[in-house]
Amino acid sequence: MILKILSIGILIYLLWALFHHKRNKSLTLPIFLEYLLTAILVLILILGVIY
């Protein structure tokens, strides 16, 4: 259950970031990778705390 909520939250975070930067025409590979790696880090940290 908690993994589903966490996954949905991370997905919303990534979609919001992509939408925001796409709308501003500032989406580049480094920006995308920054958001992706931040989402992965958050996932790892929260799973480490939970399990």
C-alpha cells in the first residue's frame, strides 16, 4: 500500500516537472536527469526508512 502511494507521488512529481519545463521551453537532458535522480533518491531513502 505504502509503495503504491510513494510511486504515485514520485510519478506526479516527475510529470509536474516535465510539464513545467516543457511549457517554459527549458527542458534539457541535465534537467530531466536531475529530476529523475532526485525521485530515485527519495524512493531509496523512504524505502530504507520503512523497511
